[in-house]
Amino acid sequence: MSRRRRKQQAQLVVDNGDSRMTSFLVTSGVVSIVIIIFISMASDYKIGPAEGEIIPNIGGDVYESGEWSDFDLHSMFDRGWSEGEDGKWIYIQVLDTDCPYCYNEADEMSDRHASYGSKADFLSIVVELNIGGHEGSKEEIIAFKDKTNYGTDINDGEGCNSGRNNCASRDGGVHDWQYVDDLNGDSMKSWDVSGTPFHIILKPNGEVAWNQAQHTTDGQSIDYALGIYLED
């Protein structure tokens, strides 16, 4: 009987050693994760919509050249870009196809693209404001972008501009750049967008160079900002 007890005691010592080893590995793993998080937080860049931050990502569907495809904003960034180097900037307009101000801005967007389309990738992010008569759809996005027949001009709730106009009646030409379906409003939530039209300029690496929300009191317009960042 005494020999059996000694054998059981020896087995307990081995089991405790295994437990200590497991605890050590678990603790080491947790410490490693903490170190990784700390290094990430100590990075030069912070994710956020403010100037100097890397804009939060959005995905979804994008319409261009007559077809829809997958969209991922961060995939457009040149992460190796540095200040002073050549690179393609990104100009973002957040709009609602039923927003009267966006409808009226369509010709200004055409003019901006004519002036700066070679220096920046244009993106129109289409949202749906929580306002009566602002029910968007992929069909309405296509019609607004391509300036094609959708709705009427008799203010019957069909078409663009809160259903007041046929989308083909808007001013300006066909918008020859990407339109992103963000009708669920991801950009408004992550970019702190409170209304439309809203404008943001990104550096080639995705850093926010200019955010409309930060210039409500200094009088800087989007056209002034485009002149600063994208003029030769």
C-alpha cells in the first residue's frame, strides 16, 4: 500500500509541472498580445475622420462604367507614400440623391472633376438621410451618376431631388467617376457626417488632409481647399 501511495504522489508532481507550463504559455501569449496592441497604439497614425488621421474604412458596392463591383476604400491607399512625393489624392463627396443641395451641386462636381480629375481619384459616397422623401436605391444612384431617365419632373415623389425631378434633369454632365452605395450610412457613422453634401480630401496614403467639419467657422470652402492641395 505504501508503494502505491508514493507512485500517486509522484504522478501529482508531474501533473503540477504540466499545469505550470500551461499557465506560463498562456501568460506569455497574453503579454505578447498586449505588447502588439501597445506598439499599434504607439504608431504614427491614428484611425479617425479628423485631419491628420487615417480615415476609417468603408466597403460595399461601387458603380462605374456601367457595372457594380466590390469596393474597399483602404485598398486605394498608397501606404508607402511620403509627403512631397507624387501620388494620387482622393476627393470624397458624401451625397444623397434626394438632397436638394446635392442635386444643385451636380454641375459644380462636373467642374471640379474637369479641373482636378487628373490629380485625384473622385469618389461620390451615396447615403440616405433620415428625412421623408429620401428613399434611395441602386437604380436612383445609377440614374443620378449617368444622368439617365428616372422619375418625373412633376414633384410626385419619383426620381431625384426628393422626388421633384427626373434624375436626367439635373445640371452638369455625366459623372465619370466612382459612385459607392452607402445607403446604410456607414460613412456617416464612422466619419461623423451630419448632413450632405459633405466633402473630404485624402492624401495618397489615406490620411485626412481636409475635413469640411473642421472648417465651419474659418470660411474655407471645398473649392478653396482643392485649390490649396491639388493645384500645380
